[in-house]
Amino acid sequence: MSQSDSGGGGGAAAPGITADTITLGMVTPMTGPFAALGTDGQAGADALIQTVNAAGGINGRKLALAVQDDQYDPKQAVAGARYFATQQPVLGIWGNNGTATTLAGMPTLQQAGVPLLFPMALSTQLATYDRSFASMLPLSAQFQLLSDWVATQPNLATGRWGILYQNDGTSAEVADGFKKGKTPLTDNVNFERTATSYATQLQKLQAGGITNLVFIGNVNQISVALKEADQTGYKPQWYSSLGNTSPDLAKLTGPLAEGVITVNPYAPPQSDLPGTNEFRAAMEKYEPGKSQSMYALNSWVGGKIIVDALQRAGKDVTRDSFLAALQETKDLQVGNIMPPISLTATDRTASTCIVLAAVNQGVFKANGDPVCQ
């Protein structure tokens, strides 16, 4: 049966929806040096899908996911977006991992009107597409919140702060946001996306007396940087972004991971909360052995919001009715992973808070209360 004559909400206005299935797409790295970002994200999505389908699906339909591998390459991300825009109909694109790659594919999705749903991407540019929805604040806003909070902590505000970030055109937003806050930024340096060593940049930061270092890159990159800094005796307090809130950090670096602090939009995956407990149980049941990282949790959280909107959109769901329901999300509870979620046509960001998490005996645990806008 073709999509156009499937009926029951499966007409031309409902790409990705047939009489018995709702299909979403994902463009994410599944191979290459950064494959963990995508495999973790897909695992979180699959755990959510299998949980929903085992409970009977959504208004008589089962969820399905189609994935395109972008290899963490913007050109491949464009090809993946084009595939879903022109070849395989999907309700929307869910949980892409990578800011530069997501932004590269966004114009193609925008031209075709394909919704971009809760990617692990952290740029202010995402908000320029009115069918894009975020589960978290962009990097700039997250680190402005961090800078403002640091200024209230006497033991931190007197330190010298620096940022080491991936030169992908968007990670620089961390420095921009931090500078807007109330804590002075002493230095910031960058590295190329394909870099395998950060020794030169670390030497510069060490020479500049940086005592608090924010590293923006993936878990493999920060693991190398931690080891290189240790080899020279450089021991700043390390900070990073949510993508590194992963058990893989301790696996890759051992005791060097202890005390690393990450800035997150919601509670870390290993938290003892109803929502994170449900997430981990689903991962263990449906995706055993897969990393329960923030990439996986981000897909799970985004999926919870998508499922809620689909349920409210009803049996005769179309892309437009789904988007209308999504924009009417009100006080959605996700087991205390984050504050209750509300979305509108003009406010399409689920979380406006940050949660600091620190590695304690190899596990990221929340470090204090949420800091909110």
C-alpha cells in the first residue's frame, strides 16, 4: 500500500504515517571515529520505541526509526537530510547527534518542511527554523548560566577561566555565552574537528595560568586531552558539555575522570529519579550492553515529548496536527529528569535550566540544584 492511499491519517499530508506505522528519521554518525555519538543516540531512541510498541503503540500505530549515517561529516549530513526530504517519507528527523552536521542538513529539511526534533545540537541557529524543537538551551545560553552561577561562588569566581573548543563554527558559542555572563574569561583557544592531539593548546592555557578549563569536544577528544595534561602536570578543574556525561569517560581515562564537571540540561543518566530509572531499565531490557550516555538519554527525552504529542494528535494524525500538538505541550512530566515541559510556537525549547554533574567513583552524579534562566 502506498503512503498516499493508506488512509487513516496516512495521506499526502502525513509523510511517514501509514495505517499501522509512524516512521521517524535520524541522521547521525554510525561509523567512523565518532560513531559512539550516533550508536548511543540510536540506542536511546530504540529503547523508547520498543517500550512504546510493547505497550501497544500510539493510537493503533507502532513507531519505527530509519537511520542515515553521516559519519560526523557535514557533507554526508546534507546527503542524509536530502534522503529523508526526497526519498523516504518520515514524520520528522529525531535526535541527530552533532551540531555542525545538524546545521549542515537543516536547510534541506527546512526547504522540504521536515521537522527537526530534539537533536543533540546546541546552536542558536537552530531556532531560525520554525519547525525545529530543542530539548535544551543552546551552548551559549547554557554557559552564560554557568558564568553567572560561578560569579556567586567565591571559591570559583577568583579563578582564571579558559575554554578549549572544537573549531566547528558553533562550539565557539560557548565562549560567546560565557563572556555574556558575570565571570571574566581569561583565554579561549580552539582545535580542528579532526585533531588527535591538544598538547599545544594545553601548553598555552597552562602558561596563561588557567585554573578552570572548559573543554568542548566529544568524549574521545577530552579523554586524550586529560591524558596529555596529566603528562605535563597540568591539573586544572575540568568542565565540559553534556555530550561527555557518559560512563565512557571513566572507561577511557580511569581516575583522571574523577572530578570532571559537565554542564547538562537535565539530570545525568545515572541519577536515582523515576525518569532516569525508567530510562536505564529500558536500556538494559532492549539495548543491553549499550552505553547509557547523555546521547542516549537525549533521544529518550525527545522521544517522550514526541510520543505525548502524537497521542494528543489522535488517530487521524498528520504532520501539521502533530506539530500543532507539539506546540501545545503543557507541563509534561518526564520523571523529574527535568522541570515540567511546556512548548509553544515561539518557545520551542524544553529545558531552560542547567544541571552540573561531577564524576564520583567513575559515575556522573548531579552536583547541586538546577540553575535556571
